[in-house]
Amino acid sequence: MIPIMSTLDNLEPKAVWKHFAALAAIPRASEKEAAAREYVLALAGRLRLESVQDPTGNVVVRKPARPERSGAVPAAIQGHLDMVCEKNEGTLHNFDTDPIRLVVDGDWLKADGTTLGADNGVGVAAALAVMESDTVAHGPLEFVFTVDEESGLTGASKFPGGLLKSKYFLNLDNEEEYTLCIGCAGGVNSVARRKIERRPAPSGEACRIKISGLAGGHSGVDIHRGRGNAVRILGRALLAVMDSLPLAIAEIQGGSKRNAIPREAFAVVVLDSALVPQLKSLLAAYAVEVEVDLGSFDPSLRVEVETAARPQQVIADADAVLIANMLASQHHGVLAMSPDVPGLVQTSTNLAIVDTKRGEVEISTSQRSSIESSKRAAARMVATVFELAGFAVKQSGDYPGWKPEPASDIVRKARAVHQEVLGRPPELIAMHAGLECGVIGEKYPGMQMISFGPHIVDVHSPSERIKISSVARFYCLLTGLLERL
């Protein structure tokens, strides 16, 4: 393994990896993409290309056709500038200031203890490579760089209608090589809040119950893989302990992103020091039960008890029991599979975050479905369960899905180019995840869309990695398609 950025200089295609390395050095958390946007605008300026920035911070750059392609149909190439910022506990990294530390491991590129940002940095890098290329024989192009995709598709939601002139829209935010994505799910966030009472902490020893070691992943793409949810596991752990031991709960925290399956969660508890060995024994037995339940889907679960600083206050017992019950009982995972597309999740819900730091408990969830009515029904189900427990629920970030059009011109052309350039036909897929195609496409009736990309795994987690060799194939597909549109 070679954890030095300079090794990317030797990777092909050089134009793509050059821009990827530059983006990895630029902090670009959701809603904090200004420096990445300036990088794009600076390149457009050096190339003397027309650029437009909308009030939200999205950028469109226009590049004329090559002389021999002046009559070609205009096409847009799109990626999002922001990245999910997740790190392993104990990893020293400030996403607001620090560059991503890149690690080459054989044919894989990953980061040192954090998310890599290949989602969607590699798509943006490929677009920038085309932007500055003087060899790709393309028609008129519009390069679309959106902001705040990861936390709520904000840039796409506020993207203005009428700005783009393209007939074809190529989204570069797919993570499955040899596939063409032609549809996606819509989604909505459901956030529940309830005031909690606190009381002075009793005498005894403070301990931190920690759930970790889980794979996590994308709450859409990975929701069907049977991976553990740290927030739910913690809720059930607390119930298992409270059934047998008198303890007080001071704090419950878990998860960090609404669109990520939570990998870690913890609770600070106070109990008689003489009962700590029994606490550890109960949790060890509980961990065995969960390990059996998860099996090979998520084999690295850790349930640990650590010494903690003694809190001054704890959550009132009735509220603590209610929170634990809610975390253990609220649904997480697949609600329905598609009857039309084999293996595609149709509807799901993700129990994402719990936070008790203030004078209330806040629990964040998200629901997805490729069927609008099913999305609404899932959100209503989740809200009803919370409301029955005295929570107030606010739903936001609603975005539409993208209806597959397998017979469209762009799909037909992309399939032919895929066969010609890569020597095999692509698999047509739909994703159980929010793509900006659905949101932007709603504002441009008649625009034909596809999404494709290189091979990326474990996005939205510190295990995120990209297959290096797949990037060259991805770029060949992109440039080959642009030359034939």
C-alpha cells in the first residue's frame, strides 16, 4: 500500500487522475463546496469557456463543438461537487481543512480512515478532463456541476429550468461498471423530535457502551445487503441491559448522515461499580446473539464497554426507556422489492441518526421508493410510529424518482457504444437511490438521460474504494459516446 498522492501521476487516464487528485486535496463537504466550485471556474476561465453560476452555487460551463461536429445534438455532462464526510472513530481528520489521504492498494484506490470522495469526485474529474481535452471529437457540450447532493439533492432541487439547452443528459454518478442506470428512486426525510427530562446523576461508575465495526454503507444502494444498523443494535442492547440491571442513561448518540446506514453508536450510562462486570457479561451475550443474526452479512461487529467521564445529569428513566424502545422498534431496511425489475429494492426506510445532546431527543430517518405512493406510505408509517410515542415529526427533502425509458435514443446509442468500446453489452439497471437525474429531469421534459460510472464500492463509508482499472474503461465509454452522439 502506497499512501502518497504523487502515485496518482502514473495512473491512466492521466487527465482524469490529475483532476481527481486536485479535488481530493480540496475540502468539499456538502454545503461547503466553494473551493471546489472555484477550481472548476478557474479551469473554465483558463480555457476561455462560458460559465454560469446560479444562486444556489451550481455551475454550468459551455464548450462549443469541435468544428467537424458542429451539427451534433447538444449534450450535458453532470456530476456533483460535494462528498460524504465519514471517518472511523480515532481517525484524526478535519473535513473542513484537511486533504483526503489517498492510498493505492493494488488495483484499488481508497482513503486512510475516511471516505474517499470518489462519489462523485471521479465523475467530476472525468467531466473536467473532457472540458480541457482538445482531442475528443464531441458536439456542443454543457458541463453541469451541482452542490449539496449528498445531504438532500439541494443543488438539483434548486437548479433552474430553462438554463440547459441539451437534448441528452449524461450523469456520471453511477458506481457499477458495465451497467447503464436508466431510473432511480425518489425519497423523503422524516425527522422526529421529543423533549426529554433530566435528573441529577446517581452515584456509581460511568461507562460508555459502544457499538462499532459495522460496514455501514449507502442507505439506498446497500439497504438490502443485511448489514447491521448500529443505532438499532444499541437500542436493543440498552433494553437487554435495563431488563436486568438498574442503570441510568446520560447520553445516546449514533449515526451521522441521513443517507448512510449507521456504523457506530454509543450510550453513556451510570450504575453501581459492583455491577459493571455483570454489564459487560450481559452485553457480551447480547453481542453473540447479534453476530448470529448478522452472520456473514456484517461479521465485524464490536460491542464494548469503556470507562467514561461521569456526567452531572442523566435522562429521566421513563424517557430513557422510551428512546431505547423506539430505537429497537422503528423499522429499518427493505419494505418491498420491485415486482418488475429482479433484485431491485422498491421501497425502504433507513433509521439513520439519534442525538440526545440537547434538551430533546432527535431521531432522523429517510424513506425511498420508485413508486411515489409507496414512498408516501412508508413516510406515513414511520411518522405514525413516532407520533404514537409522543414525537413531533417533520418531513422534508422530498424529491421525485426517475422513470426508466429503456427504448429512448440515448439508451440505444449508449448500449451500442458500450458494446463497441468495451466489447460487451451493458446491463440496464435502476437504482434504489436518489439521483439528480430525477430532480433535474422533472424541469426539462423530453430530455433523455442515462447514468454510468466506474466501479466504486462501499460509498458513504470509510471503506469506500474505487477500482483503478475501471476508470480508464469508464472514460473510454464517456468519450466514445460523446464522439457518436
